[in-house]
Amino acid sequence: MILSDADIRRRLEDGDLAIEPLDDPELQIQPASVDLRLGREFLEFQHTNIPCIHPDSEQEIDEYVDETVV
């Protein structure tokens, strides 16, 4: 089902549709779509000499990544 921006806004107001987070409805709600955000926190891998990181390793991922908050 494709909803117009008016339909999206009405369903949000009526509680029939939920979008979290909806930080700026005026910018995010488009004529037949909603621009979504994945989040504000990102992990960026540091440059290391380690060829791979094993998922079952006892080492903490914090040793290999930097966190960025936008």
C-alpha cells in the first residue's frame, strides 16, 4: 500500500502508524515516503595489523573500534 504524505501524517496522529525516531516530520515525510534514520551512533574500525577478528574471540571489540556519535 502506498500512502500519500497526508495519509502518513493522519495515521501518525491517529496512532495507526508509528515511526521512531521521527525527529523532523517536516523534512522526513515526503509526498509518498518517509526518510528514515538508522541511528546516531557509529562504530568505525581502527587500522590495525590484525588480519581478522574472530567472533568467538575473548578480546573486546572496543579494542578495535572508535565510536562516533552524530
